[in-house]
Amino acid sequence: LLPGHHPFEWQPALKNVSASCHVGIINGLSGWAASVDDFPIETITRRFRYDVALVSALKDLEEDILEGLTEHGLDDSACGAGFTVEIKESCDGMGDVSEKHGGGPAIPEKAVRFSFTIMSVSVLPEGKDEAVTVFREPKPNSELSCKPLCLMFVDESNHEMLTAVLDPLLAERSAMKQSRLILSIGGLPRSFRFHFRGTGYDEKMVREMEGLEASGSTYVCTLCDSTRAEASQNMVLHSVTRSHHENLERYEIWRTNPFSESAEELRDRVKGVSAKPFMETHPTLDALHCDIGNATEFYKIFQDEIGEVFRRPNPTREERRSWRASLDKQLRQKMKLKPVMRMNGNYARKLMTEEAVEVVCELVPSDERREALRELMGLYLQMKPVWRATCPAKECPDQLCRYSFNSQRFAEILSSAFRYRYNGKITNYLHKTLAHVPEIIERDGSIGAWASEGNESANKLFRRFRKM
């Protein structure tokens, strides 16, 4: 995972970045004059210089790129226009990374990791209109393709600290957008342009980076301006409208309040953008957390159905607890599913199956409710591959075609049979699953490939290295 040392140059040279190529791991706060906070500064963050890390990642792919060129019958002279590289950026906070009995300096017990994945390298052959993809990452969600760029001991909720640490990295990124890299691949100097897409963020991180209110906000979505009440009335018909640029404009309005409105009117005008957007993210849906969020929701529906909440709306704490206990017991006996404190990916995958629904249905008294549950899960399982697949058009074309139809049927069931849960409220990820998936796939070709999983699974490695 360490960058090697390769000679390269940028044309034009990067602003405020030294031209030296032989740079290894640097202090993540190099470039900041004074201490950012009262932690011992040399321990808080380590990173690679962004351009050096990119060069190293490209050099790792050198053979793949050359193979791709020969496969498409492109000789060396055909690539005059240079290569375009698509990059997925991921950033995620991790709790509790304490040294078990270390006597190191006092630092926060939380860490944030920022990493990138080279998703594809394409080239526009001379005289052609279509770009040819010479390399595509086969496993975009593996920790092997996910290169760490910056490790910080910072709490992801500490916005000031996080932005201070990521700032130099973003400065390098924006400098690289304006410039092209000259690097020798296969013995010839080639030019590369980079497109950065910040898609590997969970909703909490997106809201923090884009200046939106936290996820309990009435503005339920990071992709559109819908409020929670609107989203629960109209579950399917929304389109993606938010963008980094628009968030910046809205923040300016929030800051200056040009129409001298009251706080409420102003907040409605800017649709919940009340902090300065700091980092540009690519508006998408995070497949992993979508899975987890929806499984949590189904888990709650299961409890409500066991207790027949649709008949009597306000059950006591004790009743709820007993339903949960019986649900957990049933899942443990029949499915070998141990109860978890916080929903995780593995539990979510096992819970969202036909088998799990059958097991839960044994506890549900009435027949029609069982049917509703079965149909709901059936539809969900039809929809899920579409936003999980790396390439849905190849892997599940039928489900992709039927997605809008399925999501409409799903929404109908929620707003009739499960009205008691979705009256005026809906969870963030459920709204996105129903309303935004087809549009994002049409635009990007995939949701699953751009998810944060690679970074999440590399968190495990980080924990391990840290313990040693």
C-alpha cells in the first residue's frame, strides 16, 4: 500500500504543491502553520501527497493499461489525446481505535480514513468520437483496490478538526483538476487527466461535507429537496436536484439572508443548507448503508407486525420489548441469527431473505398481514440487486427494467398496509431506494460499484495494524 517513487511531472505545474516526486508518508498537517488543536501535532495525521499516491496507483496498473491498449488494437501513436482516469474517493470515520494498553500520546480514540480507488482508465483514439476504456477495476469494492491516502485521529463529528486536516488534501485535488499528469507508461510519456467522484461516503459524512443539516432533519434527502412529510406522501416521483454548486449558493443565501426573512422562511428557502459546503461529493446513494438502513427498517416492521400495531397504535415500552425479544429468539432458533447491538452488513444480508420472512410470519397472527410482508420482501429482493450490482445492465437487466414498477408497488403497500408506520414519515434510505435509484443508474451506470465498501473493509485492516 506504500507509494513507490516514480518520476512524473504536471503541466501546468500544480499550484502550491512542490514539484518533487520522491515524497513518502508526510505529516498530514504539513502546510498548516500553527497547531490545529491541543493534541500533539506530530501524532494526529499521516498522509501521502495526493499526486504521488495517484502516480503510484497508476504505475501499479501499468501492465493492465498496456494490455487494454493491445486488446483494443490501439498502437502507441493512437493515444495522442491522453488518458482519462475516473477516481472514486471514500472517507469514513471509525469509532474506538484505542490502543489496548499503549502508553502513547493522548489522542482522540476515533479515526477517519480517506482513500481512493482508480475505477477506470479510458482513452480517446485519434479520429474517433467514442472513448475506449482500456482498464476497468474488476473489484471496485475490495480493500485491495482501495488505496489509503490519509489516516487521521480525529472524530468525524468534529467538523472544524476534520476540515482542517482534509484541507491540504483538497487543495491538491483542486490543483490537479486544472492540470494534466505526464507519466511514463510502457516506456513512453503519456498524459493523464483525472475526474474525482466522492461517492464512498455514508449519509452522515455527505451531510457534513455538503453543509446540510444532520440526518434527522425534515429535509430527508441529500439528493433532492423533499421534506420528510412530502417524501412519505409521494414516495416514488422525485428527481436528483442537489449539487455541490447549488449548496454553495444556498449557503451564501443562508449567510447573507438577502430577503431579510425569518429563520423559518430562510431555512425553507435554502432547504436545510446551513453550513458551508466543504468538499464536493458526487450525489449518489451509498449501497452498503442503504442495505443496512433498510434492514433496520424491516426489523422494526417485523416487530410491529408481531405485535399487530396496525390495530392499536400506541403500544407500551414493555410490549415493544417483548415483541423484540420474541423476534430475536425466533431468528436465533430458526436462522441462527444472533441479535446485534447495531445493524451491520452481514446481519442485514441474512435478515433480508425470503427465508427470514417465512420465519417471522410464523409469529404474525393474521393471514393478510403475512401476505403483505411476503410481498414487501419479494419486491425488495427484486429491487436490491439493482443498487448492489457492479454493473446492473449486465448482471440483472430484468430487475433493472422492472425497478420503477416494483418501487411503485412497494410504495403502494407501504402507504396502504403499513400506513401506521409511514404516515408523514419515512426513513432517509428508504426514500432514496424508492425515489432515486433509476435516475442515478441512468447517469452513472452503477450504484454498487461506487459504494463505500472497499473503504469500510479496509477499516478492518487499519484496526489490525493499529493493534500491532
